Amino acid sequence: MLEEIKYSLFDFDDYNLNRNFEQSDNYVKYVYKNVIVFGTQENISVYYDIEDMRTTTKLQFINKYNTFKKFNNTHTAISYTKYLANVTTDIRYELYHYFMFKLKELDIQYKTLLFNTVNNYTIENMMLRCDISDLSIKDKKMKYNFVVIFKKDGKCDLSFYPENPVWDEGKGCPETNVDKIIEYILNLDVDNYEDIPLIES
């Protein structure tokens, strides 16, 4: 597996690499855009870790704890490496990754996720939009959905919608910090859209 990992990493069609590569008899270690790939004969670990001396950028929301994954095949590990490279190089993807990790960690579940880009006429103005529906919080079904938008300035917009909204319904969350938004969702203590204490837009 070590040779397969090495060849896969060097086969990235991207020449803007931090080519930190290390190999011994029993492991391969590689850093790609601050993403660490550590492979042995048994498995491959992929993660971001500011404590590693080869990591050159300190990020605000992600760390080894919320990025670490272990794989048993090279293809999936490389796919995750490329995904994590977006997370480590763009605050919008960093916010998205962190937000989704926190939802799972806090037992906020959903059945449907729509992910797309909006205002995408230029890379600078592009925003990531996630429509999240069929929600339950700690196994309690919610009768509302929400949309969260991740922006280049590191802020987020979150709006709540009823399960079957008419086109102009929505209640905007007053918070724009990702942690405060998650805290707001957890502290709502309501399960109906009508009971969310926000002014409709």
C-alpha cells in the first residue's frame, strides 16, 4: 500500500504543492496544502494539524480533532485529501466543514442537504449555500428547515423556513458567527417554525 499511496500523491494534477514528502520502511508522510497524509501498510490517516511543524497556516475553525479520518483504501483517502485541501485554503469551505462537523457532534440530524454556490459570478464574491431539511435535534423532529450561507469574510447567514414554505417566508437568525449560530439553534427550544422568536422577512 505504501507505494500506491506515494504514486497517488505525486499524481495530483496541481503543481502548487507543498512537497514535503517522507518515506520509511513502514510509513509514508506527505503534506499537501497543509493537509497531512500519513500512510502505513494497514491504513491511511488524513487530517489538518497546526501542531505539525510542516503545517504553515493556522486556521480558525478546524484542527486535527474535527478533520481526522482513517481509510483502508487509497482512492477514498486521496478524495478526502483533495476535499480537505479546499477546506484549508478557503474560509467558506472551512466554515462549511466546521458547521457540518458540529451538527453531527451535537446530534443535529437531517435527511436532506442541498449544497450549491450562489453569487458565483466571481470567486471572490461566491458564497456556499446549504439547504438543510427533515431536521431532528437529539432525536426530536423539528417542524422547520434552515438555510445557511458561508461567506468569504468568515461570516454566516442562517434563515429558518417552515416545512412547506411559500416563496417569501423566512426568519433570519441575528447571529453571524458560526459558533453562535449553532448555539442559537440548540437554545431555540421550539419545534415549530411559528414558535421561533424572530421577525419574518
